[in-house]
Amino acid sequence: MSATIAVDDLILQMDASGIPVRMEYVRGRMKWEASPASRHQRLIDRIRATIQPQSGNPWACDSLTDVLIRFNDPDQSLKRPDIAIFCAVQPDQDTALTTIPDAVLEVLSVGYEAKDLGPDGAPFYIANGVRDVLVVNPHNNTVIHYQPGAPEQTTPLPCTVALACGCQLTIPAR
């Protein structure tokens, strides 16, 4: 007997099982990585605590960590950014979100740098409508800021970044 299971159901079942692995489905390929270490998670928590609207911004700055998002590319890729920032509050649900984030922040983890710096990282997000992608390198205290149609910009940490959606955040140094 064989059974078929949708990729997003498989990823959500793996999450529910408590296995310490994060799975994504990007451009028709399954990808996995070990669950992040405490240093990685604490940095994400510190950054997320600083997210706020810029002066005069009438929208919410809703942020979610490690949330599964379905993208509109031909493969219906499923990614889970370290931090996804939205200009509207996202619904509570048990399935992948289908709203494309306004901004994404990824923190590099040792051994998994290619995931966030390669073609399935910032270039993927930008090609799929994300307006700001920040890749934080806590090992050399820098952040690379990607935006559509603009050259990437590397900035030393700590720094405060204004996002196109009207939110801002502060990234501390290691």
C-alpha cells in the first residue's frame, strides 16, 4: 500500500512530531537543516523585540518567527524565514501562510550559510515580491540588505534599518 501526502502536510507533520529538523520545499526540492542553536534563536528574539512602525506609519508591523509561507512561484515553494514582517496582522492558522512578507530577516547559522546566501535565499525572496531581505552574519557582525533593483548593501552591526513597508528594526552586535 502506498500513500501520497502533500509537501506542506509533510512539513507540518514533521514540525508537530518534535523532530529537531526544519524543512522547506524550494523550487521543487526538499531542503532541511538542523533546528537552530540557542545563540541563533536569542538573536532573533532580540531583533524581533525592536520591530516597530517608523514615525507616521499607519500600518501594523506584524512579525512571525519560523512560520511556513507558501510562495507564488511555479513550484509553490514553502519557506520559513527566521523573521517574516508583514504590514498587516496575519491570521492564526495551522497551515502555511499565503501572504508574501513585506520583509524577511535571516540569521546565518554555521554550516548552513549557503541556504541564506545562495540562489534560494535573498534572490528567491526578491523574485517573489519581498521588498526587503536582511541577512545577518553574527560571526563578522554585519548585515546584508537586499532590495529589488538596488545593489546589496553591507552594514556593520549594530544598526537600525528602515524597511520599505514603514517598519524599522535594530540589529545588535554579537
